Amino acid sequence: VFLLNLREEEQEAKNTAHWPAGAVMALSLFITLALSMRGFVVGQHGEYDIETISRLTHTKAIGTVLYTKYLFPFEVASVILLVAIIGAITLAKRHLK
């Protein structure tokens, strides 16, 4: 957003036609997060006990879990970040022309 460098006259013409779609998307995101947090238990123990953690380094334990159990969400997050970076570069390049 900061890369756009919009002038004041362009900022005054705000389009409010997208508010309903944005509200629906925000509400659906909130409902999805609320439903996913339903099964979350505070104080739940992980698969590693204290002895295992003391033998391993914290970095190795995190890497093992990240690249085995959570590989797909990790890859999805990396693709989303890559798309965001490419989008920001594209917006900045278009404005420079």
C-alpha cells in the first residue's frame, strides 16, 4: 500500500462499492477462525517430552515438526508470501513507468 504513492486527488475519490464484498469476506474469515479455534485446548502437551527436548536443540525440534507434520501449511504460506512479494514489486514497477 505504501508503494503506491497516491496523490491527494486520487485518494479523495474513494470507491465504496466494494464494502459489502469486503464485509462478507471478513465475516467468513472470522467464522472460519472461530470454528477452527473450537478444538483448541490451552495447556495441551505436544508430542515431545522434556527429555527429548533437552537432547535435541530447539531449532532441530522445530524443523523436524515443521518439515514433517506441517509441511503442506508451510508450503502454502511460502507461496502466499511469494505472491505478495511479486504483487508488491509489480505495483511498484507499474507506478515508476
